[in-house]
Amino acid sequence: MVEKTQIIGAPVPPVAWLVIRTGHRTGRDYRLGTQTTIGRDAMSCDLILDDEAVSAEHARIKRERGQFVLYDLASTNGTSLNGKRIQRVPLVDGDTITIGISELVFKEIGNPQTG
């Protein structure tokens, strides 16, 4: 078996996920990719929240320049981070995102900017 070549000293990309603290999917967690769309529409979203207060495509988390950034996608009821309504904001480990009745906790490892 041939092993892949590894570059020594190459930066490790951050690993992040969301843990659902409240709402219909309490206790589940979802690993984030380079772009994760959150909403009610099962055909266009990666993370589905079954809640009438959630827009079809409600929010998106994108990895940009080594960090994860939360965007509200012009949703009807808005997206909050740590109790404040947002449009675009970088995330840090432990942040709480509120979408509809769901609270999601952002967890991250491997990012030198956040520890």
C-alpha cells in the first residue's frame, strides 16, 4: 500500500461543527464544510431546521481566509449570534446562533486564531 505524501509543517485546516442545543433536533451535531447552508428547504440546505420561523434558505456559514463566517440570507425572521441580530459575522468557538426556535453552538478546533 502506498501512502499519500504529506507536507511537513503545512497548516491544518480548522475543523468546526454545530451542536443543536434547543429545537426539533436537540442533541445532534453537524460538521461544517467550506460552505454550509441552513434552512427549511431539504433540497437546497445542508442542515435542515423543521420550523415555520425558519426561511427556506435562512443562513450560511462559509470558511473564509481560515475562519468561519456566518451570513443571514435576508431571512424573514433574522439570525442572531449571542443574542444580537446579524447580517455577517465571523464565528469563534462557543458562539450561540439562534435561528427560529433552534439554538446552535459553534464549536471549532485547529484554528490558531481562536485557540
